Amino acid sequence: MDISGYQIPNLNNAPLSETAALAREIACAFGEPHRVGMYVAAVRRMGGPAEARRHYREICADGARDCAKVFMWRSRKNR
């Protein structure tokens, strides 16, 4: 699952932070565009966009059945 080809509109035309932009991309790629706030929190818990992007790529490369669940599990503090 490659997120580079997705066209995600900025709904309010405000500039997004790197964290919010990545969270929006991931949420739309997982089919949950209405849960962007949850993914922003997950990206922050992971330590930032670079770490979250690495986890996202690993999850997709492994071919997990439910990528969203694995992503959220990896964002937990005490796993």
C-alpha cells in the first residue's frame, strides 16, 4: 500500500504541520479519513513523523490484515 499516489485535499486551506499532514495521509490510506485526530495523537506518541512513517512502511511491507490496528498497537507507550 503506497500512499504517495493519493490526492488528499486540504479541506480548510490552512497550512498543515508535518505531523498533521502525515496523519491525514495515513488515515485516508487506512480508509478512516474522519479519524485524523486519532492518528495525529498516534504519530506524536511514536515520537514524530519520521518514526511514524517508518512504522507505517514496515506494517504495509509485512502485509498485515488490519494495518490500522497494528499501527495503533505500535503507537502504545507500554507495549
